[in-house]
Amino acid sequence: MVFRKIGNALKNTRYKMRHGLRHHLEKNEGLLKHVILMGIISTIANLFTIGFNIYAARKLIPAEYGALISLVAIIFIFVTTFAAVQITITKFVSHYKVKSRYEEISTLLKKSFIFFFFVGLVIFLLTILMSPLIKEFLHLEAEKPIILLGLILWFIPLSAVMAGGLRGLQKFGWIGTSALVDGAVRFGIGIIFLGILGLGIAGGMYSIMTATFLSFVVGFIVLVSILTKHKYAIDTKEIWKYGWPVFFTLIAIAFMANTDIVIVRHFFDPAIAGQYAVASVTATILFFTSNIFSFTMFPKVAELHSSGKDPSKLLKSNLFYMLIICVFMYILFHFSSDSVIKFFFGPQYNVGLIARTLIIAYSFLSLANILVIYDIAMGKSWYLYLLIAFAVLQPMLMWFWHPTIYTIVIIQVCTMTALFYILLIGAGRTLIFHQ
């Protein structure tokens, strides 16, 4: 009798655990489930990318690694900026998907791919024309990495259209697969070009170019079935009206997240810039992690908002999950920053203090990023001028006041913290934490 009661109690406990887990995974429109899915795949992809950065830092001297990361920073500025295209495409694909208007999705994607193919071509040609200036500004020894930079920038707008289509259709598994291909190819080709062939900075750029192209191809193939549907007339004025504020918003975020590396590369000794690049790359892991949450949240918020439902719980959940990650990373680096950096990047890098201070800055920028993406999904744009002001203020402060590297770091801590609190308080969003 006693054993039967114990057995029944264990069965009830297992049932409650399974039911509770299913409840947490499915609540908030399945946000946590999709975040976990994207988190697992993106974590693996990011591990490959981090592995590429670590391998490059070990194979290149600090001056060369700093040069490579300065070019990567330019890539990230464009990736973050053209996330506006991704967000706009996601918004309207989600809207059409709710109403099962797949012909309009097909037309939107076709027109977008054609238009941004030529946008990318113009960016490529401008990069080639400006290569002597870029070479001089970043103190590079050759122009080949800049040509490869131009080719990568050509594919960034097309990749944004592809990712926007997949997110709007909520094909999160394929988004993760595309990211996984990018990371794995970047790391694998990087070993060949940097380690075996010893191509230096150009080898790193070859790796990134190949990875960008193949990840785009994977995502594009998934969309072929949508692209083959019959053409349908759509009103592009509404799309452009929505897209432009998003574009300028993400330019502002891109500048805040990436211009520090470019400025440090221009003003400081190449070896010092290489040291700083390691600290910056470490801290910006948080910013790219916030994109996993925010871009998974975005189509769900857009869909709920289009259906007249309240999506504020999604914002609260995203901020909570991201905050946990920020606190964990800060604690880890507070107690062992030097050990972690030297273990991964090598004993030649001694930037523990800079890294853990930058983690504070990028924690607040990551949380601000989630607030901004949420507002974009809700169709709000009150924050636009605020972001532009901060995007101008932060680089200007670093440009005109940089007596030491640590000054650059402190400027980022102050501006990114202030931005987050103004975004949080400005819309009265502190109320969501009392719900």
C-alpha cells in the first residue's frame, strides 16, 4: 500500500513537471520554446564564430588581428543597419501570413531581392572606389581585404531580405540552420586560410565572404516555394513609410555598437588596437545574443499587435532572460576575466579590466536593443531622434576625447547606460514590471 502511494506520487510529480515545462514553453506565443530553439542553434553557430575569432587572434599578431576586427566592425555596422530591411520584411510577411495572403508575400520578396541586389552592387562599387581612403584611415598594408569587404557588403542586403522572409514565416529552424552554416564555414575555411595557407588578414576576409554567401544560399533555397507563387500587386508606399524610420534607428544602434573599434584602430598604436579588439569582441557577444531574443520576439509581437492583442508580456520575458545572461557574464568576468581571455585568445592579451567594464556597457545596450525592436514591432518611432542623438554623441566624444583606451570604455558605459534608462522610463515602461 505504501509503495503504491509512493508510485502514484511519483507519477503525479512527473505529470506536473511535464505539464509545467510544456506550459512555460508554450506560453507567450511559444516565445521561450522558440528562443530555446534559436538559442541552441545560434549558440552553436556563435561558438563557431567565437572559435574563428579566437583562432584568428592566435594566428595573427595583435596588430593584424586589430586590422581584421576593424574590417569586421564595418561589416557589423552594415549587418545591423540592414537589419532594418529584415525587420521591415518580417513585419509585412507576418501581416500577410496572418491573413494567408501568400501571393503578396511572394511579390514582396521578389521585388526586395531585385532591388537590394542593385543596392548591394552600388555598395560594392563605392567600396572599391573608396578603398585607398579606407586603407589609409585604418592603416592597412594592402587593398585586397577591402575588395573582399566590398563583396561581403554586396550580400548583406540580400541576406537581410532572406532572413526577414524566414522570420516572418516563423521558420526559426531554417534561420538557425543558415546561421549554423555561416559559423561552421567561417571557422572551417578560417583554419585553412589562416592556419594552413597563412593568408593573414585576407585569409580572414575570404573566410567571412565564403560563409556569408553559403548561408544566404541555404536560406534562399527555403524561400523558393514562396517565390514561385503568382505575382500580386502590393502597396509599396506603406512598406517604405514603415522602413525608413527603422533604417535610421538601426544605423544609430550599429554606430553605438561598432564605431569604437574603428576609432581605436585609427588613433592608437596597431598593437594596442589589437588588444582592445579582443576585449570588444568579448563584450559584444552580449549584443549579438540580444538579437537572438529580439528578432525571435519581433514577428510574434507584430502578429499579436496586428491581431489587436497585448504583446507586453513578450517584452517582459525577453528583458528578464537577457538580464540573466548579462548578470552571469558580468559575474564570470568580474572574478576571472584575465584567466578567461588568456585561456581563449592567448597569453599576449592582457585586457581583463577593459573587457569586464565593456560588459557593463554592452549589457545596457543589449537591453536597450530589445526595447527598440519591441517598439519597432509595435509601429512606434518616438525614440528615433533620441537614438540618432546618442549615435552622434558617443563617436564624437570618443573622437575628440581619447587620452587613454580606458577613456573610450568609460564613454561607452555612460552613453549606453543612459540610453537604456531613457528608453525604459521615457515610455513609462517601468509599469510592466509591476504587472
